Amino acid sequence: MLAVAYVTLAVLALLCGGLELVARRASPPPQPGLTGAANPAFRGFQALFLRGYLLALWADWLQGPYLYKLYRHYSFLESQIAILYVCGLASCLLFAPVAAWLPQAVGRRNTCLLFCLAYSACCLTKLSRDYFVLVLGRVLGGLSTSLLATAFEAWYLHRHLDVRDFPREWIPDTFARAAGWNHGLAVGAGLVANLLAEWAGLGPVAPFLLAVPCLAACGWVVLWDWGREEAEGGAGAEQSGPLLGAAAAAAAMPPGPRLSARARFWRACLEGLRCLLSDRRVVLLGAVQALFESVLYIFVFLWTPVLDPHGPPLGIVFSCLMAASMAGSALYRLATSSARCRLQPAHLLCAAVLLAALSFAVLTVSTAPGRPRPLRSFLAFLLLELGCGLYFPAVGFLQGRVIPEDRRAGVLAWFRLPLHLLACLGLLALHGEVSGSGAGEAGAGTRHMFGGCAGMMVAALLAAVGLLALARHDAELRLEGTRGEGDM
């Protein structure tokens, strides 16, 4: 599969470039009032944020291609590695409330610094062959992942809205730029990881060690550059300001005693639960997200043991997967901006889940014990990542429409609860089957897991179709300038 991986990466690079050009031509020119392009103060602040945030994302992506390979290099069995992954997912679940509370309790910038320290320690634990040290590393990795998902965004939103007082309409421009860079960083991380681990012969631990100076550089930007920004512009209510869209809720609160950070966090969770239970659209969207993304966590565990026995360069394979996701993202922008056939995000969400279901159906066949078909499995993984490229922008759009901004953090926290639980249960089931059957990694556990993932994707597709049915008569679920059946 060596030649296949390199040829696939070249083809995907050309495809992504072509789709990107077509998508940009099809997209209407951005309105200056919605992007802040003419405001030098905003552009400088945006560049300051992206400098630190992209370093954090780069360090995170570097650890993707060779994590499973590293554990196998240390001679651990698949069942033992599954437990390590479960520890990481369980720590994500347990630390999610902590990650949402910390920016309010100790400050947003300090929480970003804590991320850099925790993730650096996580990477350094990979130098040890001791199983319990590696478990500790997975726990630190779960904490770091939770902080990455909340702390940087919290710092940016606080400075953008509460301190700089920039228009709220400029926020999507910043995160759209971050998403565009994120795809390129993911592809580049696979190439660099492959260069270190295989071309340079430094082994699978090398990408983790490279991530440490990247995290140190991120910490330097956060400590000094962001610190200077706070000193010059005023820190606002840095120690106790509301988090992630809770500013509107805090402003609407009646005058009285100021709530503590813990009380505000639990209040946001309760309001998020009420919002989740009172709106059928939110329930369906949460079901799609929990089923789809929990399966992605299982895929992250399984792709390496499926392909690695056949000798592909894992870093290049990882870059191929990320390039397929980039192509899906470009297809989303093209499909939603084309004047001839403008599709709605709900349509593309159904298409993404359908692609994923087909991918896992193929994997159920291609991973049959004794008759592996690695090329088919590789193509199925690419199809899955193409679906991911469609899925995430569609879900992001729908979340922005159906979940009120002041309750979004609480609702998303409830979404993540079944997501991580399903992923943990799936990996524990795989661990039990591999350990109990005595067949080791040559057994049918992987195939059965892919079959279960296909079933979960079918359930997600049913929820997505239900959401699509609501979107036909709900203007909030459609792009502006289009009409649903109820309007005709």
C-alpha cells in the first residue's frame, strides 16, 4: 500500500485545490460589514488570537497519526490499547464540566496556559513504557482536549465582545479562518509525523516530542502576546466573566448578588437541559451528533490496526484522510453557494451520515477474518472522512440556528455526555470480545465493531431525516434566500 498512499495523497491534493477554486468562485463576495476586513484593529486582534490557537491545533494534530502505533511499538495488545483509549474518552467526559468552569474560576488566559502545560506533560508520558504512566498520559490528554475545546474560544469571545466591543457579526470570520487553517494543519501534521517517524527513523514517539516545543511556543504567545493585549486593552472581568455565549444571559439577569463561577456553570447546564428537552429539533440534532461523533471516536481507534499490518506509511495515510475531509468541506461550501442547485445544510447532513453508513457497511465486509481487503478498507475510510467534511459545517450551521446562543454551552455539554459514553461502551465491548474470545487481533472483533457502527449510523440517518422533514417547513433551519415547501 506504499505507492497507493502516495498516489492517493497527490490525487486528493489536486482535488482539494480544484474544489477550493470552484467553491471560491461560486461563493458571493463577502460583505465588508460582516467580516471586519477594513478594520486594522480587528485584523490585528484576529491575527493575535490565531497565532496562539493554531499552534495549539498543530500540536494536537501531530499526535494523531502514530498514537496506536506507539502503543503497539511498546508491545501492548489491542485489548490493552482499547483500555487506554477508554481512559482518554472517560477523562474527556469527566473533565468537560471542569473545562467549562475553569475559565470562569481562574481566568481564560490562565486556562489556556494550563492546557499547554497539561498537553506537554501528556506528550512526555509517551516516553515511558509503563502502562500506568501511559494511562496517566491519556487522562492528561482528555483534560487537554476538553480545555482546547473551550478555553481558547472563551478568551477570544470575551475579548471580542466584552473588551474590544467588536460587532458580533465578525466572529464567524475568525472561526472560518481557523477552520480553513485547521484542515491544512492536519494534512501537514501527517506529513511531518511521517517524516520524523519513518523517513528519519526516529520511531513513533518522535511526533509527540515535536509537539512539546510547539506547545511551549503556544504558551509563550498566550503568556506574553495575549498578556500584553490584556494589559493594553484592559482585562475586563477576566477572573469571573461569563463563558461562551453566556454574556447575554448574564446581562439579562436581574440585579442582585453576583453568582459564583460554580453556580453560573450549573445554572447554564440546567438551562441547557431545559432547552434540549423542550425543542424537538434540538433532540434530533443531539441524537445525530451523539451517534455520529461517538462512531468517529471508535474509527480513530480502529483505522491503524486495520491498515498497519499491510505496511502503509501511517503519516501519509493520515494526511490522505484529512485531505478527504478537506474535500468534503469544500464540497459543502460549493453545494450551499451554487446558484443552480443550492442544497440546504439539512440535506448535506443526511448525505454525510449516509456516506458514513455506507463506509462502515463496506468495512464490515473488507475486514472479514482471514480475508482482509486493505485497499477497500482504505477507500472506505476516505469515504467516511469525506462525509465528515460535509458533516461538521452542516452541524455547526444547524446548532447556530436551533440552539439559543446564551444556552449553547450548556446544550453542547449535554450532547457530549452520550457521545463519550457510547464511544467508551463500544471500545469496552471490543476489549471484552478480543480478550474473551482468545482470538487476539486476528478474531472477528473489529468486523463486529464496524457492523455495530453501521447500525449506529443508520439510527443517526433516521434522526437526520427527521430533522430534514422539519427543515422543509422551518425557515430557521434553512439558508437565507431559499424557500421551503411550507412557503410555496
